[in-house]
Amino acid sequence: MCISLANQKDARNFQVRSSAIDAPFLTKKDKNGHNLVRNRLAAAAAGNFSAAGSGGIINLGSVVALAPEMFNAVYSATKAYVLSLTQTLASELSGSGVQLQALMPGVTRTEIWERSGTDASALPPSMIMEVGEMVDAALAGFDQGELVTIPSLPNAADWDTFVAARAALGANLSRNQAAARYK
């Protein structure tokens, strides 16, 4: 889900947009014809907001993007995509006045549990966040300028450590020779 905010100063009055927009993402059409609604929404919002010089986009992901083995493959992969899309768009839109956020909640009490046939009461109550609590944390993170907001994460330094470890890999992710352990 992509939540677009036309006015960052009044983020609590956001509008959720969930319909498809008939435009290719960043002027490129998916060669396989799989134009994802999320891409179209993000592209439309990013284009309009960057042209206006301000706006915000909140993409709803999940902590399973970071721990995919905790849930099913398709859902986890989709949420990893949300995180990647948000991080990449933030880089592409840097300096445009458009603020991005990947909201990465853990288990949240919503209708998803009923629809999936899963009994949420089987989970420890300490793991289940109420929707209002999650939304308030998301908007507080947005107001603080966080690119990634994990509402249940007690220490923001844990995320910073993760990001630093990922960045440290950068210099070695693409080289002209395979690593010695593969020879």
C-alpha cells in the first residue's frame, strides 16, 4: 500500500490511495506486463510531488522484509520489495522536496488475520500492536524524517547498525574477480 501525503504539515489527515493509475513507472513499462499498482501509485505521487517541490510517500511494508523466514515466502518477498522501492526512490528523489518512508510494522491487530484464517490469539499478546499505536508511531517517525520506521523497535541505534553493516558490504558487492573462497 502506498500512502501519499500532499501536505507534510498535516500528516494525520492523509488519504490512502488504492486504485491503479494507468501510467508506467518512471516512464518504463515492465517488459513482462506486470505493472504493479504500488509502482504506479509511487510513480504518480513522486512525479506530482516532485513537480510541486513537496510531498510525502509512506509505503507500508513489514518487519518480515528483514526476517523473511518468519512468514510465508510471497508476503515476505513483497515486503522486501516495498523496502527496496522506498530506499531507491528516496535516493532518486533526493533534493526534490519529497519525503519517503517505509513503514515496517510487526504483527498488528488488523483484519488480515481473519482473512488469512489465522488465529491471532495464538500469538503472544506482547507481539501484537494495536493499529492506532502503529499509526501514531508511523507518523511520529515520518515527522522525525525517518526513511524507515519500525514502530516496535526500542532502540533506533539497532537499525543504524544494520544500515552501517549493509553499507560496509558495498565496496565488495561487485568486483572483477570471484572471492578467493570460490577458487
